[in-house]
Amino acid sequence: MVVETALSGDRRRRPFRVSELARGLRELLEEEVGRVLVVGEISNLRRASSGHVYFTLKDNQAQLRAALFRSAAVRLPFDPEDGLEVIVEAELTVYAARGDLQLVVRHMEPRGQGALQLAFEQLRARLEAEGLFDPAKKRPPPAWPRRVGVVTSRVGAALHDVIEVSGVRMPAIPLLLAPARVQGDGAEIELAAALAALGRVPDVDVILLVRGGGSLEDLRAFNSERVARAIRASRVPVVAGVGHELDVTIACLAADARAPTPSAAAALALPERGDWRGRVRALGRRLAGAALARVARAGRRLDALSGGLRAHAPAARLAARRARLATLARALEREGVHALALRREKLAALAARLDALSPLAVLGRGYAIASDAGGRVLTHARDVAPGDALKVRLHEGELEATATRVRERS
């Protein structure tokens, strides 16, 4: 036997120690095989407290132990889980302590779908199960915000779109920008910080979280758990307008309201001044009608009380009630007069503004308007020839004149 030969002093074959053999096999595999790509299904996955991930990679005929060390695990955009088919880039080696053949995984991709898409689906399912997207927790944007906060890039097209919509709909409501990078490493940290900063501004009543469209990689910051939790932690409603109409991000799902584009998000948060003019006019009519109805009801009640007092009340009670009714009548009259005075002041102010804008207002200060016989207003001396008939409009009245000499300004 080989063992007997070795023990009896045959020096042609030296026995190896187990550790020597394991180390030699490891060196042989690492030098001769190197890195390999392997496809298989994850099973028996275990996460250690150190951050390392251990699992078995198998198919229907064989299996290999695998280790994904923390330095590589933290770079994965998705969470490995049992049953997931993956393709790994790994080094084939021997784990000497157990004599196991093992794959040391350096990179991993899900088979059949992108890593970012899988990360999106995993995070969406987890946060949805937690109730972070619950419609009952959503807050509607205010009808008339005092100030609108905006979280986006300082140089992106999204900011330009928001400013443009603001100028058309309601330029009187100020915008407050909290600039943040919208893509790249660390962008989610800046977005979350900007949301928190705007939430601390007392008169910001709604926040727009916006950026233009892009690939799943471009939108990666908006598919982060950090940004989703910052949205839900905001003290005011957040309206998300991220990407184009078909783009749906984790931020969109977490937001209180979602718009398909940055422009639509701005339109959702800002009132439209034309609509509000109509509402103010309608409310004014309702207020006037309510005041008239109240006066009429008070008058009818006054008549009824006066009649009842005359029929049933003693003289002293009658006099007291009459005095009270007179006081009420004066109060109602003052309220009506005050309301009428306010409306007259507002009408006078509007009339003054219209008069100031009238081209005829300057005539009262000694200016005149000259026109030719056809009524065309003259602005250049070259438009008149000697002998032409002219009309001169004054503040009061009009003159008919004939040009005797034309002198153009040199």
C-alpha cells in the first residue's frame, strides 16, 4: 500500500499535510482558473453581522458554496435573496478550514432583468408593505400657498419649466429653491437634505420635487429609500414631477401628489389667477346677497317683535325691547354702510388706476393730440405737408387747423 511504502522510508512519494494540500489546491485554482462567470440560483442565503453574505449557488445537477464579502455586497444596487437566478463574476478557490470548493463573488447581476429594476421592485414591495405609500396618509396641496418650495438642480430644465408655469399661473406667489444634484453618487443625500431644509421654512406650504426624464440609472436617486422617507417626513405636502409621463419612481409613489412632468407639478401646486378672479367675483355676489338676506330677516323679525310687544308686553318691557331693536337696527345699518364704503373705496381705486393708464389723462396737464383729416394720430412731422388739414384734441374741446410750415427735428 502507498501508506506502507511512505511510512517505510520510500522517499519517492512524500505525504502532504492536509493544510499543505488545501493551500496547494487553492493556489492551483487561483492561478490556473482565475475569475470565472457562473450562472445559478441562490439558496441558503445568510447575512453575517460583519456584512458578509454567504449562500449556495446551484443548478439542477450541482451546487457550490459562495461568499460575497461586505466590500462587494455594499456596491450591489439590489438585495440578493433565495430563489433568485444570478450571474456572478467570481474567483474559484478552496476554503482551507473546511476543505470546501468555494466561489468568492466579486460582482453579481440578476439573470433576466436589470439590477436597478430589481432594486426598484424590491424597495417598492418593502415600503408598500410598510404602508409608506398608503393613500390615506396623502395630504392635498393647499389651494393658496404662501410660498412654494422647489427641490431640483439649479441648472436643469425642470427649474425653468417651474418658473415659466409660475409666471403664467400665479406670479404673485414666490418660489424658494433648495438646489440639489438630481443624479450621480450622493444625489439622494442632497435631495433628502433639501427637502428637510424647506420643511423648516415657516411660510413654505408645499414642496415641488422635480427633474426631467432619463434612464433608470439617471433616476436612481429618486428610487432611494432615503428620499422616500424624507418625503414622508416633510411637514408640508410634497408634489413629485419626476421624468416624463411614463416614468414612475419610488419618490412619485411616496409623494402626496404625483404629476407626470415638472410643468404639471407646478400647475398642480400653483392656483390659476383667472379661476381665482371668477371665484372672488362669485364670492362677492354671494356676500352681497347674504347681507341683503340678513337685513331682510332682521327687518321681518323686528316687525314681528314690535307687533308682539305692542300686543302683549307691559310698557317697560316694550320700551326696553324697542331700545334693543333700535340698537340692532343701527348695528346692521353700520355694517351695511361699512361694507358699502369698502366697496366704494375699492371701486375708486380701480377707477383711478384705469384713469392713470388712459392716454387721455395727460391732456389735463397741457398736452394735445394731433391727427390728420382721416383721424390718424400723428407722431412724426414728416407725415404732414404744408396745407394739410389737422385736428388738435385738447383736454376740453378740439381745434381744426391747417399746417403752414413743416419742420422736422434735426
